[in-house]
Amino acid sequence: MSEIVLSGLSFSWPDDTPVFDRLSATFPAGRTGLVAPNGSGKSTLLKLVAGVLRPSAGSVAADGVLGYLPQDLPLSGEPSVAEVLGVAPVLAAIAAVESGDAAEAHFTTIGTDWDIEERTRAQLDRLGLDVALDRSLSTLSGGQIVSLGLAAQLLKRPDVLLLDEPTNNLDLDARHRLYAVLDDWSGCLVVVSHDRALLDRMDRIAELDRGEIRFHGGNFTAYEEAAQAAREVAEKNIRNAEQEVKREKREMQQARERAARRASTASRNLGNAGLPKIFAGTMKRNAQESAAKADGTHAARVGAAKAKLDQAERARRDEQKISLELPRTEVPAGRTLFLGEGLRARGLFPDGVDLAIRGPERIALTGANGTGKSTLLRLVNGDLAPGSGSVSRADGRIAFLSQRLDLLDDDRTVAENLAAFAPASPPAQRMNLLARFLFRGSRVHLPVGVLSGGERLRATLACVLFAEPAPQLLLLDEPTNNLDLVSTGQLESALTAFRGAFVVVSHDERFLDAIGIDRWLRLEGGEVRG
């Protein structure tokens, strides 16, 4: 039975920003969903287990063969499918032997993998990938590349499998194929995901919270119900503790007032009684000491009540969420923002496609992986020229969020990237904007290259949406990839209030249902159908 054991694990970024401090946990065999807000260290933890990063202290032990699918897969390039799958050397050696070359090196390369092509094709079929092994990566869609990356890991026959956002860019059919693969999983599986349907197929949920891991039996729905109950208890404890602090403060003040009245009355009575000064002074000191002792007792009780309040507040799990309000823009009804006729590109649209975007339309562009949705958005944006056809665009900025998240400069900080996109905005205004996207304090000065997937998406959203001038048309390609559930809700609210037009490519049905789509288009068979 495979498992992952973390012992006293510590890790910090090169700028000494701590991520984990003496973290210990055991991930048992079975399916575990790892959840936490963006930037909490989920992806970093998987990289430490996979050996991509090295801890500064402590150890990681994983039994057996390990497979790891990162969320930042390369989405372009010229390697072939066989090279990505890691089977190209074996296939080449088998081809050499079959052609009559009996060099010993070929047999060493092949080992026992004479059936590698059949096994590879079976794994690709299992994931719904009908692609030739010599096809280049650059011709595949983002969803096809994610499925290809998963196939590469499954071909290793791993005992431990780590998956970081494995449903990113996957169409509905590909998601269900992935679910079926994981339903049959018998080893140790750890999944980082914001896909509720996937998390509901887990045996347990591991919550990463403030550098500690807590395990919850059952799926994500059961975890959410338990978390909500815990939040309600925490809020009740906070209210009770606040009332106790107020009560103890009030009683301390009342005790002080009573002591002051007694002291004043005793002083007058002693004067009237004509007692010697030495007795009067002793009685006064005794009264003061008694009052001070009582005051100390009340102060201790106030301190204890405050300590209980602090403890109750620490138990509350504050959900950090972006505060997102899109720039104000108005697009008159009926105004043509984009008109493309007979567009062809990369052999995807052999008969040419027509697309018109008018007024403040809300368009969902759907279709299976590989049908050309991202390519069509690039044609609309203008960073890809059509092979043929005509294009016209209205005056006004088009903002494009690519699923590749390659818009920002990895070597520049978050603040420097935003300054490049919005140079006319005052620095204080830019800092306020980044704070609304949860980049505060030292986080704004981190290089984009070290951000988590969710943080990178938030930084890109800030730069794309708030570049100058305000956009009239938004093109959003899988905008909820890597975005936690709370932040997804904020994006839904912002898009609902947006007065411009947008085209969204997404396989997240809940998200599309929430943003008030006016027009549904589907790319199928090289045609746009609506």
C-alpha cells in the first residue's frame, strides 16, 4: 500500500519568504483531494513530493514509482507526441531492429517494452486522444496537451500519482474520461483541483491551512458541510468571547467605582471618629491594598477573556477573496465591435467561419478540445492573422486573457507588470488595485515567475482588465483555470455587472450559467453554430 510521508518539512523561497515550517503529514493509499486558497502552497507541496523542489529541512518519502502532472504544462513547441510521452527512443529502437539493425544498444533501450506502441495507443484511446505519435505539440489544443500529459504519467504505471489541476482546459467528455481513470485508481493519488465534480470523487479531503494539513473523511461536499459547521461554531465562540470581554471590563470598572466610593466614605468617617493619624493611615493603606488586589483580580479576568477571544478568532478561517469590479465602459446596443467573414487559420476552418460581435453581447464559445476555440479568439484579438477572409474591428480596446497566461514578464514583479500596462495610474492606485486582487505587502514585489497558477491568473486578470484605456470587448479563454472557488464567484459577479461585451471560452458549466450568457456559439466540424 503506497503512501506519502512528510516529516518536519520546511521550505522558503529564495527571498526567504516561508512556505512551510516543520510540516508533517501522511497521505495514505487511496484518493485524496488537496484544497486551500490560491497561494497557500498546494502546488509547491506537490513539487516537493515530486522532487522538483528541495526542502530546506525535513524529508519526503513516497513509496514506489511516482507520476507527477504539473499545472504549468508547456502549451506550445515542436516536440512530437511520442517525445512528450517519453516513448520515442523505444519506438525508434524497435523500428531500427525491424529494419535489420541488431545493435545491442537497441535491445537495451527496448528492454521488455516490445508492446510500447500498443500500450501507448490504448492509453491515448482511454483518454479520448486520437492523435498520431509523430504529431507536434504546437498543433494540439490546451485540453489535448493536458490529456497527453496525463497519458505520459499513466504509462509509467505509477504507484503514487500527483495531479495539479488536471481538468484545466478539458472539455466535458475529456473530464469524464479522466474521472473514469481516477475512479479505478488503486494506488496513492493526491489531486489539487478546484473542480467540484472531481473533488466529490475523492475518498478524503486534505485541507492546507496556515502551514498545517488537516484530513477530513469523505468527499468535497462532506468537507464543505463540515467546514461551514465549523465556521458557524467559530463565529458563535467569537461572539460569546466578545460579550465576556465586555462583561469583565464592565465589572472591573464597577469594582473600581465601588472602591473609590468606599475610600471616600472611610476617609470622612475616620476624620469624624478622631482616631490617631497612625491608625487612620494604616486603615487607608489596607483599603488601598484591598482595592488594588480586587482590581488585579478583575484585570486578570479581563486578560483571560481576551485570550479566549484571541483563540476564538484564530480558529476562524477567514476566506480571502478578490474584490473585483470591472472598469466602467459603455457599448451602445447594436454597435459592431468585430466582424470576421470567411476566416481560415491553420487548417481548422476549411470552409471559413463568420463571426460578428455587436453591442454589449455576452457570448459563450463552446466546443470539444481541438476544434479551434482559442485560435478563433486570437483571430478576434488580432495577434493571429487569418490565412484568408476579412476582419474589421471598431475603435476601442480589446482585452484578451489567454489560457496560456503568457502575457506577463516572468522576471518583472507583479507591481512592475501592472505599471507597464497602466502607466498613467498613480502608484497608490495601482497598489490599491493589487490589494483587491490579494497582492499585499511583499507579495506585490514577487517576480511573476515564482507565482502559483492561481496567483498568476489573478495578476494577469489585474493587468488585462485594468490596462488603459478601459476595454469594450473582453476575450476570456478558460478564465476560471486555477482560480479558487471564492474568487470564481467574484469574477462571476464582476462579469454580470460589466457593461461591455465579452466572449468566454469555458468548460465550467456552473460558471457559464452564472454570468448571464446572451448567445451560445459552438465550434464543431470547422463551423461556428449558434
